[in-house]
Amino acid sequence: MLQRNYLTSPSQMLLLQVIHTEKDLDEIREEWTELLANSSSDCFFLTWEWLRTWWKHLAGSRKLHLLVLRRDEEVIAIAPFASSSTILARVARIRVLEFLGTGSVGSDYLDIIARRGNEDEAIAALADYFRKENFLLDLKQLLEKRSLAGKLATLLQQQRWTGSEMRTNICPFIDLAGHTWKSFQAGLGGKHRYNFHRRLKNLHRDFDARFDCVVAEDQRSAALAALVTLHNKRMQARGGSDGLHTSELVGFHEELTRLALVQGWLRLFVLTVNGEKAAALYGFAYAKKFYFYQSGFDPRYSPHSVGLVTMGLAIQAAIEGGSEEFDLLHGDENYKSLWARQHRDLVRMELFPPTMRASVYSKATRLNRLARRSVRRCLTMLKPRERSEPTLVQLPPKAWGEAK
């Protein structure tokens, strides 16, 4: 473990530890968990469990470069970075850092983790480190205007660093605080509310349907396998999935679901219709938020609007389970707007040190990005956008009876 010392005032000293090994990453698990719970960045995608599992299965050629700031023995900040090595970066001979969890796995709200009340001090120390080391920072899936990474960018730009920021996606969400299931429904559009109840009634009338929630380890793998199968079956008509389509991604979720189940975070449900697995939903309940992560259903049941029904039942289950927010995560699919009236913007931020190599890299990156956008624009014109539908989610057995 490489260590560097930084003086933040004549009377205080912060110790910066740079972690490069999995062994050291494993050893800070308890400190990481305690810090996250006492930070403004607290979210499921910054848990040790999510990012450690990502590192094991999806890191690829990246090198671990985790920054841990301590005052005496207490951790006051963790910057969960890894160094990447793209072809362009190798040609320019420049070092690039990005957050752990970056990529198609779908990590939202990535950020630096800092103890409440120590944010400014931690960000100042990290800025000092980056000014000395001249890393280029490529930071994706940041929460616009609320991230600590944004504060880091401000400090670096005051020291002649250049940067770019682009809005990349939105995360629709539903504020459930103070709501009962009845009061939530009252806020929905009348047509949408009627359609939901009609579809739910018809589903009960036409099928012997049940929801099963994973509560034990001996149920988990089979339920996950059902989710993967149903999701990929559903996505075949759209050219295939980009979320559960590789052995690495499935391996990641196999291990993650085991860890999340132990922690009580896992929400993995399977809907059976007349004894057949018809749909599944995968999400997490963490810190009074329900994160709707992935789902799938058999296209044969699409005429019965199982997506519409199960999304509503999921929200009901979240409310009754004590969640104060239902986060549909990134994506502007049409079905999300039926339920969510609010959203958060996600941004990508690139920060370049004041060096000639970084300047060359920045210009080459912009040209490359313009070329790829032109190709995507042409492909979009050739293939009209398809309407997305929701899939399904959990409802406790007693709620089925109440909803009839």
C-alpha cells in the first residue's frame, strides 16, 4: 500500500493511502460501510458489496487505484477509482482514472464518499493529489449539481485544469415519503389508474397467478436464472440485451445477489402464471429507497399488460415495505413517465490537467466522439425507436387479496 501525507493546516495531517491490491480492498470493508452510512453520497451503487463484486467480475484490464483519506485512524473519505487503459490513452501516454462500477453494468450516482462535515477538507486533499500526479479524470454517471466530484472539478479548474460536462441520462423517481398506497394512487392520472386496476382484475380472473419473493439462499440461483432467461427472451425482439447477455455479467449478479440477500437488500421476485414462470423483477431495497434494477417477462403474456400491473404492485410493495422513494434508475423509457413525475439528471465529467499530452488527448477524444455520434444518428434514422414497456415486480401475498 502506497502512502502519501498531506498537511491541511499546521495542526492537522491527513494520510492518503493508495490501494492497489484486492487484499487491501477487502480489509477496508467495514470502514467503507461505516463511512458510506455517514456520508451524503450514500446509495446502493457505492456500497462495498456492489463495487467489490464489480471489480472481481467486470474490471477487465483496469488497475485498482482506490484513494483512502484518514485523519489519525479514522477514514474521512474514499475515492473509488481505477485506472483505465484505452488505445487512445496509450497512444497519448496519459493516465486516466474512472470510478469503480463504470460501464454497462448500470451503476448510477457514482461519486466520492466523504464523511459529513469533512467534505471540503477531503476534496481539497484529493485536488492536491491530482495536481501533483496529473491524472486525467473521466467520471461518468454523476448526479448533476450534487456530487462531490463536481466540487473537485471546481477546485481543479481554479488551478488551470480544463474540463467538460455533458448530460448523459435521466433517472426518473417517485417520492413516496408520507404516502399510503391509496394516497399514491390518488395522484395518478385517472385513465392510468383505471387501466391498472382493470388489468390487475383481469389477471386474477384469467390466471392462477402468484408472486414468489426470494427469502432464502436455496431459492436465489433459480430465481436469478429465471430473471436472466425472461429478460433475454423479452429483449430478443429489440436486438438483444446489453445488461444480462454475457457470462461475466451473469457471474457478477450471481455473486452480488448472494451478498445482497445476506444484507437484506435483495428484492428478487418471480411471477408464475398457471405454474409457468411468466415474469421476474430484480431490485434492491437500501436506505429507505427501492432501486428498480432489471426485469423480464415472457412476450406471450404481453397482451395481459403484466408490465403495467407489476410495476404498480411493485410500488405498492415498496410503500408497504417502508421505502420513501422508488428509483427507476437511468433511462427515459415511456412507461416510466406513467408513474414518475420527477427525475434527476446524470452527467459525465472529464477533467484534463494542464499538460500538452492531456491537451492532445482531449482534442482526439472530441473528434472520436463526434464521429461516433454521427454513426449513431444515422443508425437511429434507419431504425425507429421502439416503445418500451415495464416489467414486473413484487407484491406480498396479502396485498394480492387487498388489490382484488
